[in-house]
Amino acid sequence: WLYSGLSGFLSCVAACMDGSIWTIIGLSEDYMKSFEVINDKGQYGYLKRQMKRELIKTFILFGISLSLYFAGRITTGTNKNLLTIVAVLGFLPASQFAVRSIMFMRAKGCSEAVFHKVEKISEGLASRFDLYLTSYKVNFQISHVVMKNKNLIGYTEDVNFDENACYDHLKTMFMKNGMKDITVKIFTDLDKYIERVESLKQSAMEEKTKLQDDVLQLMEDLSL
């Protein structure tokens, strides 16, 4: 019985860690695939949906650990049993997901109003939504970014956005990844941002380059 309990617990933990949590709670494969698509980084609504996903993982892992603890306590009448040890170990990944949940709860994505305004105007351009860049000193909320002809522009809804710190952070990351001559501008005025997007859209289009893909991928990698 103990062996079965341990095996089940470790299987659940492993599944949670590799992203298979939906299998545990019995959701269909088709639903899981559609959920994964919605939650791709750079897509509108990613941060909010990922927060829910992290919360589900957190509650399940804490629930498993608590269940094992009380099962051991009830069956043996004491805390000194193998299931207590397993339950305590189970709190480690649960706590890890709890921290991630808090980070996603604090992260703000693109608002619905901004999404509707920039979605159509940026159609045809390489763009990303819901980026929340993290660094050692400060984090940067960016609702939307567009990349074209070595120009990376974005819009933030954070009134306390540290523009200079963001530029320094991105410049350092670009240099570390061998990306040169990239012009970065993050707007806090939505109207000016839309004007700049329209200007980029009307400018001469260079062929899609690997640099463009690499820059946007790096932006995703730097984000929560």
C-alpha cells in the first residue's frame, strides 16, 4: 500500500513538472492541445491563463501532500511514518509552483481595450503580446511589441515603466546573443505607438530574416 502511494505521488509530481497536469485532472487530449495553443508565449491572454494553470498545479500538489500526510497520520496514529516524509518532500515542488503563481498574479498583460486597438493595425507584422520581462533589479511590463527592419517597438501600460533600465537590459541581452544594430523604442502613449506601427507597416519591407525571429524569440525567453 505504501509503495503504491509513493509511486502515485511521484508520478503526479513528475507529470506536474513536465506540464502534463491536464492528464491528471482528466481533461481530453483535444482540450489540452487547444489550451496549449492559447497559452503560447506572445499570444494575447497568455499571462492570465498561465496564472490559472500555475494555480491549478499548486493546489493539486499541496492537496496531494496534505492527503498523504493525513493518510499516514490516520493509519499509523503518529507523524513518524514514511508518508510524512514523502508529504514533506512534496511541499518542495508545491512551494515552487506557489512562487510561480504569485509571480504570474503580479504580472499584468495587455488590456482588452489596447488589444482591440493594436490587433488590426499590426496585422501582417511580426508582433507579440503579453510580455513581462524579468531582470535582477526590476521587471518590465510590455503589452505589445512589433519587429521590422531591425526596429523593435513596443507599448507599455505601466505608468512606472523604467524606460532607461529596460533599454539597458535589452541592450545587454542583445549583445550577449550576438544581435547588433537593433533600435528599441517602448512607448507609453498609445496614440504615438499606433502612429509608429502604421509608419513601420508602410515602410519598405525587407525580407524576413533570422534576426527578426531570433529577437522575438529572445523577448519571449526573457519574459515570464
